Amino acid sequence: MTSQLLTNVTSAEQMMLSKMAAMQSKVQPEYVIRPQLMQGQLMVQPMSFSTTLNRVLNVVNRHQAVASKKMTAVELGESDDLVGAMIASQKASLSFDGLMHVRNKLVTSFEDVMKMPV
């Protein structure tokens, strides 16, 4: 009974790990920290905060540019893909809202640190 339970837990863990590996392979490459081999050892280069923030800002800007281009094409009659334009617009809106939530949290955290007594 105990060995069967242990086998079930182990197989569930293996299944979860394989699903996580499959999901990780679908992640956009701009968000992945790239490992490098250095003298036979695997070294992961950490990303700086400013680099990460710049990449996120570039992604949000790209979403807004694509949405703007698609909406302009629909308005000028160059495209009839209204659904694609609306989806791109919502994607840009959601990414901007997410960015604003992160910015507000950062500002609040900074204000909290500044209010701490020394």
C-alpha cells in the first residue's frame, strides 16, 4: 500500500515536471535567462532590474504600436480585420494596465522605504 502511494506521488511529480518543461519551452525568448557554460560549469547570468524593465517597456510599446497600426488600417479601409484589431487593442490595453500596476507597486514600495526611520 505504501509503495503504491509512493509510486503514485512520484509519477504525479514526474508528470508535473514534464508539463512545466513543456510550458517553459513556450515562453517568449526575451523573458528567459540564458544559461552559459563556463569552464565545464553551468552558470546563469542574472538579469539586472533596469534591463528587465527596459525589455518589458519595449514589449508594451510594441503591443501598442501593433494595435495602433491595425486600428489605423481598419479605419482607412486598408484592412477588414476588425476582430484582429480589437484583439490587438485589448492586448495593448491589458499590457499597459499591468505595467501601471507594477509601476504603482514600485512607487509605493519606494515611498515606504523612504519613510523608514534610519
